[in-house]
Amino acid sequence: MSSASETGSSSSHPEGGHGHGHGSAGLAALVAGAVGVVFGDIGTSPLYTIKEMFHPHFGLDPTDAATVKGLLSLGFWSLLLVVTLKYVIVIMRADNEGEGGIMALTALAQRSLKKGSRLSYIVGILGIFGAALFFGDGMITPPITVLGAVEGLTVVSSSLANWVVPISLVILVGLFAFQRFGTEKVGKIFGPLMIVWFLVLAGLGIYNIIDNPIVLRALSPYWAIRFFLDHGWHALLILGAVVLTVTGGEALYADMGHFGKKPIRWAWFGFVLPALVLNYFGQGAVLLENPRAVENPFYMAAPDSLQIPLLVLATLAATVASQAVITGAFSVTRQAIQLGYLPRLQIRHTSRDTIGQIYVPSINWMLLAAVIVLVLVFRSSTNLATAYGLSVTGTMLIDTLLLAVVAYTRWPDARKWVLPLCVMFFFIDMAFLIANGAKLFSGIGAWVPLFIGITAFTMMRTWRRGRELLHEAVQNQGIQLETFLDGLMLSPPVRVPGTAIFLTADKGVVPHALMHNLKHNKVLHERNVFLTVDSLKIPYAPKAERLKITTIGDNFYRVVIKFGFMEQPDVPQALMQAADCSEICIDPMETTYFASRETIVASAHRNMPVWRDKLFALMHRNAAPATGFFRIPGNRIVELGTQVQI
């Protein structure tokens, strides 16, 4: 059994498997890898962003040069303030033992607060909801990027329009089906492919800017301010499309643990940001020259002879962007499981060398089902854009709030300048959130990510609260360990050779599995171990603190094994450390694991509504068995059932 621990070591040197490789790999290789993995989402935004800005429901005139320059200026300054200043410069300082992402940031913020305090509870709620919104983003990003790329067929020939949806579905199904093989091999081509993609983005931008350099005036914030003055409050709604320029910015922070801060910053400043700005301004130059190009300014920015190669490259880049989001969903799922917000799920490691490369089958097929539905319902990137943005801006706002908590509690020197920036970020994020929230009144599209987020949030909160109630019920129904052992030794049962390990989440209560074993088998093993697995709020547990053994007496032992939220728990491997301990020597071939398999019974007189009790019971029943999750050999574990009312 596992329990989430509120504390953790402050060590910044995790145990092997972290996978940074900063010492052996060159900076250039890390920068190339970051370009391939980190920037896929934000790097494919030019496929649909400018087109969406001039969607008819916004009522903007592409023939108005001031409007075109105003939108370009808004996009440029959004990239500078939101992605560059907020994420690349400021928020990447908030690393949790080298790891980033909303779950890591939540754990970091909670480590600075008093356990059980109201603020700690609120921070936890914000983190869970942000992670829930991330799943919504993970469902929308693959279809919108792939559709946006394949829609280039309509530029080549309008007669190919009916093939956009079928081809997109084939690509997406193939992408998700491939996940079970892992990304280790294909990952080697991600970096070079995306480098080519960004070079093409920059080249197309320069090609069109040369013909109409006046577009560069939009670098001045004057045009963004003038846009608001010209359009009034209506300009706020346009931010619902402008936000597409910064979608994927959170990935810079989430993937920090894989590459480190320096390679990501070098890749952004030296390569990705210039390419994006050049391409957006190149599309703007095309619109100033030919307003009818608003139908698809990205593809119409290319010469006719290059449109088919560009279509192929864009489709490959969209696949890479989708891959990055899917991998991120797997990572967030593992972190949520380790922190106690989701039940155990089957997790497969797809690389012998990199611990971060994992595959979660249930999440993969759930995402695929949602993606297929979204493609069939919305059928175009323009329609999907109405659903895009709400989950992203919600996550960005939560990042700002959590950053403020971390800065106030952990950065006494830097908070003097970070907190004022957080205020500015808050107003920017709120403006984007309001603009995307307005989409809720324009159709069902914007409700999709909100529905996904609320559903995921409800499940995560239900699991967390249900585990607390289950723990309380086990404590109330259980017997204190010391009292039980004292009574047991007055009339000791027959001892048999070997070691029995009883998995328990409560260190002070007799495990149900031990009680049932005594009741039915009438024997005790020669050595008996009460094992608790603790999940820390740091990415990797220090090796020196991995295993703690306490002798209780008469060959009874209490063992606590600690894992970080980025680690895959491997109980047998951790117990091998006991071979060097004087307290107990555990021979894997003479060890039997005992676990309780609780059957949850819903009750109307407890702390959750009955429907949430039933939801928790369903999640608990479908949780992966301890055998696979803790890497315990299936022929070495005995599960004994017990019924618990919550």
C-alpha cells in the first residue's frame, strides 16, 4: 500500500534514472532534443492561428492594415510576456528538484505550507484542477494540429476537402496505436525534423516580409494598444484567438526535467522564438498584399511549387506536437498516481535507459476515443479552435497563482520583483481566460474542455477523499499493532519458514491480510514485515532515505520505502537494500507478499454523497493490482479480501 507523504528531502541530486544527461551530452544535442520535444505544440500554432483571428464571428476586416498589424502586435507581445518572461525567465526558476509542470509546482508550493492548513488545501485543489485541465488540452491538441496540417489539401485542390477528416483520423489512430512501442527510436528523428520545420517557418516568413517589410512596424506595442482603442471591449474577445500563439507555453516548464533550463532557454531565444515571429509576420505580410489569403494564410504564404512538400512537413510536425502532448499526459498521470490523486494504473516502461519514457494503456485509449469523437464532431481546425484555449488559459492562470505562493514562501530575496510580475501575469491570464470563457455563450465547443476538466477533477478529488475515508474506516475497524502483538505472543501460533511481507498504508494498525492469514491458516511466518510505501512530494527519493527498517521484536519488523512522484515503485528492488542491513535479510525466493483487497460498500451516512462513494468504489475496483504497480512477482503475492464501508 502507498501513502502520500507531505515532506521530502531537499536533496537536489536524485537517484539514477533522472535522465538529464547534462554531464555527458553536449549542449547542442540537448538544445536539438528540446526543439523536437518541448516546442512541438507552440511550434505548430502558425498552422491555424492567423486564420482563426479573422474568423467571421470576430468580424475583423483583413483588408484593414491597422487591424492586421494590431493582431500581429498582440501575438508578438503575448509571446514575449507570457512565454518568454513568465515561463522561460521566471517560472522555470520554480523547479521541484529539477522537475517542472503543474503537479511538480503544486507539490513544491505545498512543501512550503503547514500540513493540513487551509492554504495548503486550496493549493492542492488548484493543482488538481490544473492537471485536470491539462487532460482536456491533451485531448484537443492532437486533432486541432493534425486537422490544421491536413487542411493544406484544400489549398492544393478544393476537390480534396472531403479527404481531410479521413486522412486525419488515419494519422491519429496510427499515432496512438504506435504509443505501445515507445518513443525511444522515433524520438531520435523528432529533433532534426522540428529543426527543419522551424527553419521552414523562418524561411517562409523572411520570403514574405522582404516583399512587404512595412509589416515589421507591428513589433511596436503601439499597434496592439491602437487595436484596443479602435475596437473597444470587442478587442478583449479577440484575445480568444490571440491566445493560440502561446498555447504550448506550459510545455516548456513541464518538460524542464528532461532537458534542463539552459537547453530550453537557448532553444527558445536562439531558434524557436525568432522562427515563430518571422512566420507570423510573414503571414501578416501576405494578408497586407492579398487579403483573400485569409482562407489559409499559412499555406498561401508558400509558393505554389512548395505547397505539397510543406503539407507533408506540416503533417509530420503536427504528429510530433501531438506526440509531445500524449507523452505529457502519461507523465502527469504517473505523477498524479504517486501523489495519491488517481488509482494505480498499469504503467509500462518503453526504454531501458530513460525512466521518463512510459506508456499508460488506459490513458492512451481514452485519449484516442476522445480524439476520434472530436474530429468527427468538429471536422475542422477552425471549429475546434472554439473549444481550444479555455483549458490552456485556465492552467496558465493556476501556474501564476502557484508561482506567487512559491515566491512568497520560498524566495525571500526574489519575491520583491517576482510578486509584482505575478500581478501583471494574473491580469494577462485573466484577460485570456475571460476571452475564452466568452466562447461558452457562442456554442457547445468551448464546453468540451470544461466538461473534460470538471470530469477529471471530480474523479481525482473523489479518489483522494475516498482514500482518506477508507483509511479512517480501516483505522476504526482495526486493532493497534503493539496491543495485538503483545496479546499474540501470550499464545503464539505455529511458525513456518520464510518471510511474510504485509502491505499496509497504516503503520500503526494490524493489516487485514495478517488477521485473515491467522484466522484461516493458523500460522505465522518465521519473519513478518509490515511494509508501507510512501510517495514523496519530490521527484526522486534520496538513495540514503529509500529504505527504513525498524525492529518491533520477536522477528516482527516495520519497513518504510520511499519513492518520489517521478519514480516507478519497485518494491523488490528496494528491499534488496535490506541485504546490507543488520536488522533483517530478505531472500526473494523465501518471501511471500500479503495484500488486502478491499471491497468498498457505499453508505449514505458518511462524508461523501452516495454517487461519489459508488464512483470511488468503481475506481477502486478497476485499479491495477499491487503486483504490477509495485513490481511484485505475481507468483509471490497472496491477496485476501475484506469489505469496508465508507
